[in-house]
Amino acid sequence: MADSYIIRLVNCAFFARHGVHDEEEFLGQRFFVDAELEVDPGTALETDDIEGTVHYGVAFKVMEDIVTGKRRYLIEALALDIAKALAAEFPQIRMARITVRKPSAAVPGILDHVEVTVEHRA
């Protein structure tokens, strides 16, 4: 029996209005989220039962609700809120590592994106 396993949801895209500047709230932009979830397998792997694991569709919806919900000034706070919400929804999550990418960060220079990663142990 496995001690744990990892589920990854990669490059999930959402339109939202996070950031410190007024124009970020007014205009909005796309944010990209990766979730790496360390999961306690329980009996789900042996029984092939979705009820014992993290349902990807539900996890995506939890992430979407957080990202498209209330405005946050910091993408670090956004990442932590996503991690906590996923851990609350799925008690079998031991650790949630959430990465949020902001392609149109308001910085005086050319860059691909700004990215933060937050790790939350449940």
C-alpha cells in the first residue's frame, strides 16, 4: 500500500481582479494556478473508489471559486486561501502546494510572469 500519492492540477486559468493597483481591479487579468496535492491513499487505490480520493472536477471548482471570488492584494494570500479551501474540502489531503502565476504583473520591466508558491500542511 502506498504511503501517499500526488495529484497535480497544472496551469488552471481563471479571470480575476487581484492586485494592489486600482487598474488591476478595474481591468482584471488571467491568473494561472498549479495545485500539487499530497494525498493519504486510505483504501482508494485498492478499491478504485473516487469517494476516497480528490475529485479533480470538484478541486478545480474549489480553486475557481476562490480565485474568482473576493479580491486579494497579494497572490501569496490567494495561494494560501486556495490551499486551505482544498484541504477543508478533502480531508485526505496532507499537504497542498499552490503556485499562482500572474502574467501581467505591474512591474517596470519585461518579464514572463510573477509566480509565488505557498505550501500548507493540513
